[in-house]
Amino acid sequence: MEVTIELIRKFLENKCTREEAELVSAYLTEHPDAMDQLLPVAEWEQTPAAPQVEETVAEQWYATIRNEMPGVVKPLFSRGWMRVAAAVVLLAGAFSLYRLLLPATQQQRAAMPAEAIAAKQKEQHISNNSSQIITHILEDQSRVDLSPGSEIVFMQPLDSNKRDIHLEGEAVFHVAKDKDRPFTVYTHKFSTTALGTVFRIKAINHQNLSSVKLISGKVVVKDLGKKSVPVFLHPGEECRFSNKDNRLLLSNEFEEEVVRVPKISMKPATRPAENNEISFSNSALEEVLLKLGDLYQVTIDASQVSLTGRTFTGSFAKDQPIEDVLSTIAALNNFKVLHQGSVYTLGNP
């Protein structure tokens, strides 16, 4: 292939193929005085403008080029700007050749950084096949307490503008605060979104009812199957989803509108019939455990853990099993619960 003016112009404009670029680069290296023959002054003036370079920097480049060239390079023209042009031409040619010789994957990564990052994402599955709750820390430092027989699925690394988790089963989410990346947990029927909070979701496919219980902070729950009004929860509130008739309601609305058969109460006769809930607002955890022990007529042993400075805000239905109540409190404080007879012991995991 012959080196022509058109080919050199393509080379300077970074439009050559890899083979053409290698040919022109080798030709200019072997024939450093050929530029004045192939590209006279009129042609230089018509080439695309080169970046401005300080005179002192250009002199250094020019001196280096002269030292590396075989023999003495005669200046093409006496004008100072031609030295700058020569240095820029050779550097531009070297850069063009470098770009052409880059592997395709590196060129794509440089041109499309967002796509390259997305390509690095891998789907992660965390399953709990044990008989105990397991804890998993996400890359944003959010904590997931995953119940036995449950699974979460998410992309690793997480997206730059959102944090999406898919849940099958039951888990408590301790969400790290990040106002720029909403944290959303998806089940088959609904989604729960928060910025920084603690909540529990129970969504098991073969069961008729799914639920979201907010422990602290604030969340919004949305029905994925239809355009319905989102449900906003406050600490202690719970909403439930009926897989039978696809309804998403707060727990008190659910009791009134869906479940019409009377429930068998497990509460002792000493409990006031007119008060169906027990609520706590920033109460000392030690006080909360004492009240729960009296309410359920059980012994709650917390001697193995430190309760100093720990508080609790939330509410429970008085007919809710004590196991569920203590499980929620334990998950919030990273405790474990051991049960033997009427004694419940809180311990460190």
C-alpha cells in the first residue's frame, strides 16, 4: 500500500484502519523529512486545528523528538509555529495508533463507562437453608436478617441510583440511610420502599397472607398488580396483602374488611378486653421486656446481653404470639432468642 497525502490526512484525523495507521507511522519514522513533500504549507493550513501548546513545552517536545530521530532532522520551515505543529503531529499520530491498538473491550469501556459498570453486575442469591436466622450485610452496610427457608436476590454491585432487593420468605431489613438511593424490597405482589429504617416483610408464596411490619422510620408499600393508593406506615403499624383477592390494607382495615370470622384469643383473662394493643414510645428496652413478661406471664432473661442505652418504639397486638414479639425486638437489636418452657433467653448471636 502506498503512503499518499490522503492517507496521511486520514492518519492525522484518526480515521485510519489499524493496518493503515501502522503503515503511516512506520513510514514517518523512516522518512522524517517526507512531511514537507507530502504536505506543503498550503496543506498544513487546511488540516484541523491542533490544541494550543505553550512555547516552552513545545521546545522540550521538539528537542526530545530530534534526539530520538536517526540523524539530524532538518526543520521544514523557519517559522516557530512549525515546530509546534511537528511535535503535535507526531504525538497525535502516536495517540491514534495507541487507540487503534487498544483491545476492543478497553475502547468500549472508555467510550461507555456506564455500560461497562452495568456489565460487571452479577445476580446474587442469598438463601437460608438452616434452622436459625442468618445475617447478611449488603455493600451499602444495610443488614438483612433472613429467616429459615427464605431467600433474597439482588444485583452486585448495587445500582448507583437505587437499591432493589427481591424477597421470597421472611426477613428483617435494617436499611442504611442514603437519601439518593431508595431501598426497595420486591415480593411477587407488592413493593416496600424506604430511605433509612427497619422493617420486617413476610411474603411466602403458598400462604394466603403477606405482611409488612414497620419497626422504626417510615416506609411506603405499593401494590404491583394495580394502580392503587400507596400505604404509608409509621412505627408499630402493619399492612397485609391478601393473595386471595389481591388487596393491600393496613392491619386494622384488614381485620374489619377481610377477616370476618372471630379469632381465638390467646391473651390471659387479666388483659383488658377494650385495649387490644400494647404500645411503646422511646421506652427503655429493660422496661419493655418487664412489661411483656408480665403481659404474657413468661420469664424473659436478658442477663446475657447489655440493655444499657437501648430503647424501643412500636406496638403489638396483645394476641400476637410472644415468639413473634421477641423475634422482632431481637432482630432490631441483633440478639437471638432461646426458648425453653416459659423462659425466653436473649443472647448474642
